[in-house]
Amino acid sequence: MSGENTESEVFKKPVVVVVDPKTPGNIGTIARAMKNFGLEELLLVDPPELHRDSEAYGFAGHAREDILPNAREVTFDEVVNNYHTIGCTAITGEDSRRHIRYPFKTPVEIKQDLRTLSAPTAIVFGREGTGLSNEELAQIDQICSIPASDEYPVLNLGQAATVLLYELRELTIAETQLPDVTQTRAAEPDIERLYGYLSEFLAAQGYNDRKTEKTTRLIRRLIGRTHPTDREVHTLMGVFRRANAQLNHRQELLERYDEPDTLSSHTNP
Amino acid sequence: MSGENTESEVFKKPVVVVVDPKTPGNIGTIARAMKNFGLEELLLVDPPELHRDSEAYGFAGHAREDILPNAREVTFDEVVNNYHTIGCTAITGEDSRRHIRYPFKTPVEIKQDLRTLSAPTAIVFGREGTGLSNEELAQIDQICSIPASDEYPVLNLGQAATVLLYELRELTIAETQLPDVTQTRAAEPDIERLYGYLSEFLAAQGYNDRKTEKTTRLIRRLIGRTHPTDREVHTLMGVFRRANAQLNHRQELLERYDEPDTLSSHTNP
């Protein structure tokens, strides 16, 4: 498993707060994203009823087992008083003349900031449609905005939360599901042996030295940029070893039976 | 508007393909993410009926006006034959022994790859629940997997698409909604003038030179790391200029009326 993502000594996992959500489905989507990206604590300000058969549970995936039933109802003031707050908004201030939505940070910048921050932190999302109000944003410590298309920058609530939590994953996930992919390039001596087989393959077909050298170089460039794995190189070596043996055997047969070689590059350069 | 994201000369915007989706809502979510992150062409293999009053249109935001009604139905074979295909899967191969789900790339690596690729490209997502089948993945050119929690790496279809399209945004969005935030730190001479006002502010309260110097240094470090904007520095200069005038005026009043100064650091160090 990948060790790319390690928890910092300093960093504390943020809680996620949703203010005045209208749609149970979005709460489920956010809970699922939290579970996918290693967060645990969900706080809700003025939530709708979350029945076991609501879309909240339908959309939560495995988060229906823990994050969603453990979600706590809180007031906005409790959040502001107890956490360093990061509020998310699609629409930011245009410049530094007004402060409610400015300065803002992108998710990547928020991640860099949190990496060295030792404080209870809350990521705060607003209601669908209108987001956090200006009055709420004025009480928030930092503003986060997801860069998106100038023509339509407003993400759906659940999608915005998914993107931000994805971006914070390096802080919140100790182990991803992905195997560690460093060092998967096959050993260089094996790759060189493969190039040897390929040169033989070309020569066995009757290419002259110059053409063999030139084509081997082309193949070297092609394979070189794919960073072939051990398995790939050994599979290809097997394929070409067999092909070379059969090509050489064909030459033996031609000589043994004094057949003309109408297919070789010797005769058809 | 930010010029951070520029379209490459070489890069062509990928199309998005969803194979055998069951839930109209997910198609709407994907269409919305496409619109948020600058993509246009949606291809569907074996889709459900997408009525105007279905969740597809309900979840699509502004993409209900163009991307969703323009979505085309295609076969999987048409996609494989006409595009360089990138298939998304939560579960990858563990290592290089099997090739169906290996090697894989993360969304960041896919972005780097596409940056210099001039080919019609399709991002292919599978059905809810089971994703792309092994048979489908075997016909796909590159595998993409989103790093997520080892304990629960399976993202919802719409959320996975949102994350990947977000990550490709630098290639697909010419302009984000975010204002260009470079150079928002106020001019250094203005920041220095502010520190001057702050030193005066301390001295005016009766701090001795050593205490004033030490405290000014603390404030310099504090403000320095916030990269204050022009507006912030000028607002604070105004505040402290006024405060300093009033503090100095208090001293004049004390002297004029021969009042004892019981609050100053001169007397209460």
C-alpha cells in the first residue's frame, strides 16, 4: 500500500460542518466523501430530518455505518467559537477592497496551510443554492474557493465538498488503496536484454546492420518512455526469443531445401 | 480573472464517456462537473432514458442547457476505435503481474500525460457499483485511479468524475472565476509605515524603548506572515494614526490639568 500520504505530527483532522443543508442526499454525499478521504466528524447546523430510509443514507455508501449516524447537530456560533474555520464559497471577492470573501485560498493552498497548523479546524460548507451568507462568511477565519470555469464556477454542494476533501487527502489519509508504484520500472539489464532480442529480431528478418541499428533505436525510444514493468519486459523477451528462434529456423529450412527467400529484406530491401 | 490556466496548443479537450449508467442523477452530476471544469462532449453507452423531468436534468445545473441534451449515445466499440481511452477504476492491480488494472496513473499523472498529447481522448467511467468490467478495461489504453482511503476507496460515480475533471482543469479551463491573486501584498514602504505607527502606538502608551522595540518585532513577525493587502495596511494605518493622536492628546490633557498618570507603563512597568 502507498506510503505517499502520511499524517503530519502537528496536523489534526478537520471536522466538516454543513450549514442549513436542505437536501438529505447532499449530506449523504458529503459523508461518503469524508469516508473516502479519511475524515470522521460531521457537524450539522439546522439540518433536515435524516431518516434511515432518506437519500442521506442512500448516498452515504459505507459512511452510513458511522459518519452519518454519528453526525452531531450544532449551532453556527458553537462552530465559530470552538474551531479555526475555513468557509467554502464559489464566488469570491474580486480584489482587496472588500473583505467578506477576500482574501481566499484554493484547496491546494488550504492544504499547505493546514499542514503546519495545530488547531481544531472546521471546514464549513453552506446551504445549496446560496452557500454561506455574507453574515456567516464575516465570522469565518479563512475563505476557500475551488477554481472552476469562469462561465459556470458554481459546484453542487456535494461535489464541492468532494473536491476539497480529495485535495486534503495527503493530510487525512495514512494509506491509500493504491499500491506503491515507485520502482516498478524493470531492471535496466533486463530492458537491455530485451533490446538485444529486438535487434536479433530485426536482423533475423534480413534487415541490414544500419536499418537494424536505426530501428532498434526507434524501439528503444518507444519502450524507454513507457517505463516497462518487470512483467512486461519478461513477457516481451519471451515473445521475441520465440519469434527469433522461428525466424532463424526458417532460414535453416530455406537453406536445407534450397528455397528462394522472396520475403527477406536481403532481397526486398 | 486568473490566467493561471491556459489551454495548451497541443492538447485537445477529452470527451467524457459513461458506460451503462443506471442512475440518471449520476449522469446529471457528471454533466455539471463537465460544465464546471470546461468540458463539453458527453457520450453514453447504454444509458437509461433521460427525461426532461428526470434527476439527470435535476442534478445537471446549467449543463441541462447544453451538455446533457447534446449527449450522444454510442457503443463501447465506437469509443475504443475512435479515441485514446482512459478508464477510471477505484480498484487497481496490486502489482505488475496482471495487466488489466495495471499499470495505473493518478489524476495528477493523467493530467501531466495529457498535457503533451495530441490525440482525441476519452475519459471513460463505468456503471455504478461495479465500475468498468475486466473485459472493458482490457480494451482501454490507460487506467486512472483516484487515491483514497485504503479502508474505503470506492467513490460514487458522480464524485469520482468530479474529482478527475477538477484535476484536469488546468488543461480544460482557459479562465477560472478566481481573480488573479499574485501581487496582492501591500507595498513594502506602506507596511513599514504601518510598523512605524505601531511603534508610536506602543511608545504613546508609555512603553520604554526596549519594550517598544521587542513588541514591534513581535507584531512585524505576525503581520509579515499574513502578507497584508494594500487595503488592510491602509485601514490599519488609519486606525493607529487615530489611536496615536488620541493617546498623545491624553498625555497633553494629563499635563495641562496636572492629573496623575496611573495607567501608563511609565508608572506601571
